[in-house]
Amino acid sequence: MVRTVDVPLNTAIADLDESLRTLLRRELGRHGFEGVDVAFDAPSKEWSGRLTVPTVNLFLYDLRQSTEGSTSVATEQRGNGNAIMVAPPFRLDLTYAVTAWAKAVQDEHRLLSQVLAILFSYGQLPADVLSPATRGADTRIGRPREGKADFWTAVDGDYKASIDYVVSILVESGTTITRGPEVRTRTVRLGQSDGPPSTIDEFHGFGGTIRDEDGAPVGNAWVVLPELGQWTASEMNGRFRFARVEPGTHTLQVRTIGGGSRETTVSVPGKGVDVVIESAQRASSK
């Protein structure tokens, strides 16, 4: 087993800033808010004192691994007799404090209202504003990570109404694990060491994988050699194994929890068998 670390180039946070800038400018312009700037600076007194045009500020103040959504799993690729496991990405939550800045308070409130409507409408950022590094960008209006009074003190700014906006993105790993060829067959010979060759019984072990039409492994599938009265179940990675199988050609039957089924034959000894099984729904639709 060989572990390889090749850290990829990652500009996901900067790319996400540009995606949000593009989205807000486009949507604000559609409703008469032309000329509004979009900034990502800390909203300090010094920064706000230099503003000359209406501005939406998205200040990134918190990053942490997401606790929501499904858990990612490692993916497996096979080729040239090897199995390559790619470490799963992790989901990162980025929290922005969103504020509106204008000369008049009413103008700020109008601008902030429109920004809130835009951010709330896009539960997932549209593909035309995203880069490959920000795939899977889900959004939500979040709750503040800390008291807002403490926040404004920390950034040396005047207290202002703000929206907490959370964007979740996937961060890819650069870690892969390469394993050698999978052992799929085994031969066991039983007999007396001083007996004639005819007294030796030969048994074989073999294995394989169960996958669906999309290439995903199928776990907990029932795998049967009906002629031999043997059965087993596939593991969550789709693999199964039989031990002590007599040589010959045998019928192999597979049935999944969802009702999918497949029958094939397997030669023992041999290279094992990989079964692609169709779901019951797809089979019935044909």
C-alpha cells in the first residue's frame, strides 16, 4: 500500500468571493441598483470613511468544517491490476457578515433588503458564476457565530445591521492510496501426505464485486451458488467471497435489497466475477 500526497492548487475562497461579486452585481443591476460596489474588506471605521459610492460588504469572518449534509466517502478507481483510493473532500462552511453602506439610512435599508432577497433566493449558487474550485456551493442565511457587538468591536467599526450568510463548498484532498492487485482466487488441496493422488480433494476460493449501472458498489446483496447450496452477502464496498468451492462451471445468482437481480455463470478456478446489477425499477420500465 502506497500513500501519495499531491496537494492541488486551491483558490476556492478567492473564487467564491468573485462568484458572489458577479451574482450580486448582476441581480442588483436588474432592479435599478446600478453602480453599487461589492467589497470584502473588514468594515472598520477607516474603511467606511473612504467610501464614495453605495457598497455591499461581505466580510468573511468564520471558516469551519460543516456539520450539516451527507458525509463524503472515499472513491475507488481500478486499473492495471491496482486499486486507487482517493480521500474524500470535506465540506467547509464560510460565514460572511453582509452589510449595506450608503449616505442615507433609508438607501442602506433598501439596498440591504434587495441583497437579502437575492441571497435568500439562491439556495445554491448558479453554475454560471461558479468556478471548478467552488463546486457544490450550497448557501443559507445563518445565525451569527458570536455576539454582533463583539464583532463590531473586533473590526473597529460602528455597529450596523448585518446579515450572516453561510456558503458551503467542497475542498478536495490531495491524498491517494494505491493498493496492489486484489487477491480474488485461492486453491486449497486436502489429502493424506502419504496417500495416492486420487485421495486429494481440491477446493477453490473466489470473489468478485457487485456494482449498479452507475458503477457504485452494492452492499448487502445476497449472492448464491444454488447448485452447491452456498451463499454469502456483499460488503459495503460491493465485494464478496466464497471459500471451498469445487472446480467447474457454476450458476451465480445475485439479489439486492431493492429487488434487483442478476444470474450469471462463474468458472472455478478462474479470475473471479464482477456483476453489474440492474435495479428493479429500471428493469420494470423496459
